[in-house]
Amino acid sequence: MGKGKALSDGVLKSIILSYTYVAVWIFLSFAVIVYNKYILDKKLYNWPFPISLTMIHMAFCSSLAFAAIRVFKIVEPPAISRRVYLTSVVPIGALYALSLWLSNSAYIYLSVSFIQMLKALMPVAVYSIGILFKKDSFNSNTMSNMLAISFGVAIAAYGEAKYDSWGVFLQLGAVAFEATRLVLIQILLTSKGINLNPITSLYYVAPSCFAFLSIPWLLVEYPILKQQISGFHFDIVIFGTNSLCAFALNLAVFLLVGKTSALTMNVAGVVKDWLLIAFSWSVIKDTVTPLNLFGYGLAFLGVGYYNHSKLQALKAKDAQKKAQVDNEEEGKLLGEGVGDGNEKRGDAEA
């Protein structure tokens, strides 16, 4: 009875912790998105400089990651040679810079709710780029699912009350670059046995990202900021807490995926998107039309089916590996039994 109670307490504790990780990730992801929208939107804080904001995030995250690794030695970074850094980490940093730049820029032109709907295209982009880089194989059923997701997002876009073509272009570009980054992480790092957690990832990638962002910053935003600098007061509380939220979000991703699973994160992401759509409509007063919701609902069903298919494929793969291990162990036992029988027969003949 005591043992059963202890088991129940352990299961209950595990469930509570899992829900806590999910809640923390949803809260931080929600906070970063809304906070960025608040800073960048011309009708709110009115600081429409997405490259500068992203560079502040990267500088802050780089500094904290450096302190965690080099000063406090909280984690041990994997050894990465100069060649691997230049050929693998730097391209990923460049793609990350482009993704963050375009994604943050989209908040100037589009509503929070519509951006979340466009982000439903991420599985489509990842799958398409995976095929392009020969990381995934073409499957007609999966492609039909991708087309269904795209059709749903197209309906949501058609029903958008404040549609802005430039904003949509920016967000679609951000999705494409982020999907390419995710695929290249698998090809350039994971395949080489290099696994980066959020702290080591920021330690290696954030400085590269900062360097790449400095190029468009010097050309696009620096001349404007130089003219406005006399009338601008840098609010350390606003930008400091915003950067801290961005850093904490990276740690929350590590906790959520590490302590639960990537599938849990995908499900939590759907909950977060619906919460953001509701928040955008009720608090920010963005217009959300019935056609928006219908289109996103179709895309949501497509994404849900895609995640379900991925889960079933992973389960089948795990079962196949387990069966293979069991067969190998059974073969070893049979071999040992035959060997013992031969030894005994040899002893009897002697």
C-alpha cells in the first residue's frame, strides 16, 4: 500500500512538473511576442527598429551565455573546431539573424493574431526544405497534408481585415529562413554528433547572429537612429526586461523539450497560438474575422494531423529498434546455448 502510494505521488509530481514546464514556456513565449509587438508598433511604444531590437537581444544573450560558461562554468560547451564553426555554426547564425530580423519587422505591419496564423506554415516550409536538401523523402500523403495547411492559411489571409502585402512577405521570409535553419541544424550539427542546448547554442550562435545583423543595421537603421538619437532616451527597464524575457524563453525551450518531448512543445504551441489570437482580439483590439478563424482552423487540423503522423512514425521506428535489439539478444542466448551443448558433448566423448 505504501509502495503504491509512493508510486502515485511520483506520477503526480511528474505530471505537475510537466504542466509547470508547459505553463512557463507558454507564458514566456507569449510575453516575448506581445512585448516585441508593444516596442515595435508605431501606435504603442513607437520604436520601429527591429534590427536594433534583435541586436540588443543577441548582445544580452551572448553576454549571459558567456558568463554562464566561462565565468560560472554552469555548463561545458562541446568542443567545436574553427572549421566546423565557420562551415556549420556561422551559416546557422546567418539564417537565425535573417529569421529574427524579418519576424520582428512583421510586427510593425501585421497583427499578432494574423502572424500566428501565418506561422502555421512552418511544417510546410520544414518539409519542403527537407526534401530540397534530401533530408526528407517525398510522400504524396504528407504533401497533401501540407497543401491542406497552406489552403487553410490562404483562407485566413483572404479574410484578414488589415492585410498588408509587405508584412506578409516579411513573415513568410522569416518562416522560410527559420525552417532552413532547423534543417541545417540537423544536417550540419546533429549529424556530426554536436548537440547544443540553449546556453551553448547562444554562446556559439548569438555572436555570429549579432555580426550578421550589424551589416543591415549600418545600412538601414543606423542613419535614422543617428538623426533621432538626440531625442531618444534609452529605457533600460523596457529593453532590459525585454531581453531578459528573450533569454529566459531559450532556457524554457530547453526545459520543456528536455523534460517532456518535442511533441509536447508542439501541442503547447497550438495552445499558445490560440491564446495569442484571443489576446490580440480582446486586449489589443485587433480585428479577427470569422474567415480568419475558419482558415486557421483548417490549418490547425492539418498541423495536428501532421504531428500525429510524426508521432506514429517515431513509435513505429522505436518498436522496430526494440524488436531488432530483442532479436540480437535472443541470437546471442541461442549461440551461447549451442556452445554449452557442444562443450558438454565433448566432455562426454572424452
